Amino acid sequence: MIHLQAKNRDKPEKLVLATLILVAGVANLNLSVANVALPSIGFAFDASQFQLNLVAVGYSLGLAASVLWFGAIGDHYGRKTMLIAGTLLAIPASLLAGLAPNIDVLIVARIIGGLAAGMAFPTTLALIAVLWSGNDRTKSIALWSGIGAAIAALGPVISGYLLLSFNWSSVFLITLPLAFLALLMAIKYVPAHINETPDSVDNVGGLLSLLMIGTLIMAINFAPVPNQGIFVLELLVFAVVALILFIYRQKHAKSPLYDLKVARRQIFWVAATAGIIVFGSLMGAMYIGQQFLQNILNYSTFNSGLTILPAVVCMVLVAPVSARLVSSRGSRFTLLLGYIFCLFGFLTMLLLWKEGIPYWKVGLAYAFIGVGVGFAGTPASHSLTGSVPLKREGMASGTADLQRDFGGAIMTSIFGALLTAGYAKSFSTKISGLPSSEQSQISNNIISELLKSFDSASNVALQYPQYSSNIISAAKFSFLAGDHWAYLAGILAIFIGGILIYFKFPNNEDEKTLLESYEAEDK
């Protein structure tokens, strides 16, 4: 039976856990609802692939850039306060996204929504870490991780159903009832002022972390945009300078935002890196997959959303098994098992996802990814919270959130950049391969539209019905060339992460010994 600390036992235990999972669910659902609507958004706003990338990654960008800073603020001023503030801010952010008059406002609304999640999301895991211990903590984290990932995966299903009857804006409004319920439950059931640290907040370090992560993600997204090379270089230089200043600040600050001594612990940094790759792979696969299903296989929004169900089911079923494996075989074994299944997922996408394929090839890839994340999610989060002192649980939970959100932002940005570059390169080749007499009939404006995105090419096809089939055929060919670049990147990331875990993460017995030494050191 899960038990709260003695002074909080008057709080209904299951309701507290349910509230924390629900608050995390608001963030997880907001994270994924945009994916299935991207083709509709692109068509409505005549958006470029770059702009669609920012809509998809904007939420993760805001969340990833802020979790460390906001997690530390919660550690000091009150986790319940941050939980409520973030859930409250999520409401107007969703409204702004749903009512956005243009693509730029939508991108800004997504970033604000991510900042709101940065307040609430890290606090949920931090509270689980301080309210439960031992096997109860492992079980609670497994439920938090498995249900949270499942809610994120259900986002496209719900969005797809809404898009059958409503326009793209509906997908950003569906979290409002959930957010209101989560807000009321958080106010009523979540205990306040538990194991908070009296140490002051390193706001300078927080600002540097926000700038460092934000500029890095933006640099990756701008990389494939024509004539933006100098700007990308400036962003990268800014990110590197912010990183150097952040490290210097953390070494010299009286109360550092991010304890580098703890971060150097072997279990901590390997688990953090492993989680970034595996959770990022899930987000990246969902991002590319939804566009593939609608653009190439011509699935309806609802049917494309339903394809996620194998991943949802597998994550929910595997998460409890993962918790038991962590206890019996250790985190290293469980992480590697998850990585193997994720690798199978990307190999399935690379080798089997083509035009005209039957559904089972789609479902198989998502099932593999779901099993992989289900196995890897619990040890990735558990290892972080288990290797830090209680007063640093905000740092651990912030890092756990970075696994999902920085991983999601980075992998989605990389996949999106590769998709953009691969699509444009392939379509340019198609155009340059035409006879010169036909090339002369295509204006620069039309070429620009064709190269922007699949959805822009679809708009051009509507304007020139006599060439519609040729344009769509070329767009599909070019999209498939771009998404193969993305799948190869996923395979490479999984392969590198697996090598890191195999050689650097301790085996079961060594892991127990290290965790005991960390606990003794922190007393």
C-alpha cells in the first residue's frame, strides 16, 4: 500500500497520486495534440514545413527551456504553488492557440503553453519522489510514466476525431475541461510545503538555462531554412556562450540551480542521456508518422490518430512489468530492453513504411516504439530520483522532464529539419529533371511554394488541376525521401544511446551499491 509521510496521511493517497497524474496529463496531452492537426494547419495557413516544425516543437521548447528553473523555484517557494500556477496558465495558453488568427500567433501560444507546463509538470514527479519511498515510489513513478505517455499518445486519437467535424483550432481546446478539473483537484488534494529547501533560487542560472536550451532548439529548426546560415551560426554561438556561463555560474553560485556534483554521478547522467534519446524518439516518431499517414497513405485525421493505439496499449501494459524488472534485474537491463524495441520500431519505419502499405506495418512500428518506451521510461525516471538527495528532487524531476521535453524538442527538431531538407532537395531534383521548356513555365513563386511543404504543394495542385496528379506524386516522393532521413537519424540515436548504456550504466548489483553510497553521502 502506498503511504504518504505521517503528517500528510489525512490526504487520500490514491487521490493525491491521481491528481499528480492528471496534472501531468494536461501537459502530456497539450504536447501531442498538434501532431495530427499539422496537415490541416499547414493547409489552412499555407505554412512552410519550417513553420509546422515550430508548431510541433514550440510546446516542447517552452517546457524544456524552463523546467530546471521552475523546478528550483518550486523546491524553494512551494511545489503546490507552482503546480497550481502552471495549470492555471495552461488555460489561457490553450485558448490563445485555439483562437490564433495566424501561424505566428499559434507558435507563440504553443511556447507559452510549454512555459505553463514547465511550472506544473516537473512538480508532479518531485512530489511523488518526496511523498513515497522504496517500492511504492517505483510503482508510483511507473504509473506516472506509463499513464502520462499513454495520454500523450492518445492526443492524436482525440484530435483526429475532432477534426472530422471541426477545424484545426478544436485540438487546442480539448484540454480545457481536463485543466479545470486538474486545477480543482490540485487545490483540494495536493499537500503543501513538503521537504522544501531554504536555499535561495539561482535565478541567473535559471535564465541562462532557458537561453541555452531555447537558442539551441531554435538553431536546429532554422538550420534547413534557405539563407539563414549566419543566423543559425549566431544562435549556436549564443547557446555555447550561455552553456559556458551556466557551468561557471553553477560552480560558483552559493545555491546552484543545477548541482554539477550530483549531475556527475554515473547513474544520474547516463539515465538522463538515455531518457532524452528514448522519449525524444517517441515524440519524433509520432511527429513524422502523423504527416506520413495523412500525406502519403491518405488516412483521415481520425484514422491516423487511431494508429497510435498500439503504442498506447503497449506502454500501459509494459510499464508495470518495467517496474518489476527494475527491482529484479536492475535499470541497465530494463533500459537496454527498451532500446532494442525502439530500434525495431525505427527499422520497421525505414524498411516497411512506403506508399500503399497495409495498416499492420504501421501498427507494428508503433507497437515496437510503445513497448520500448514502456520498458525504458520507468528506469530512466527512477534512476534520476533515486540518485539525488531529497532537497534536489526538483533538479531530478526537472531532468526527468528534460528527458521527455528536451528529448522531444531536439529529436522533433532534428527529424523536422531532416524532413524539410530532404523534401526540398528531392523536389528540387524533380524540378531540375524536367525538360527546359517545362521548367521555363514554372515561376519562382510557384517553385517556392512547392518547396515549402507537402501542404503548400497540395495548395498549388488545387490551383493547377491539370498538373495536380503530377504535383502530388512528386510531393509524396519527396516527402518519403525526407522522412527516410529522419528514420535513419532515429536509428543512429538509439544505437549511440544503447552503446552508452551498455558500457557506462552499472549492472544490478553495482547500481544498488552506488545508490547506497549516494544515500550515505547525502546524509
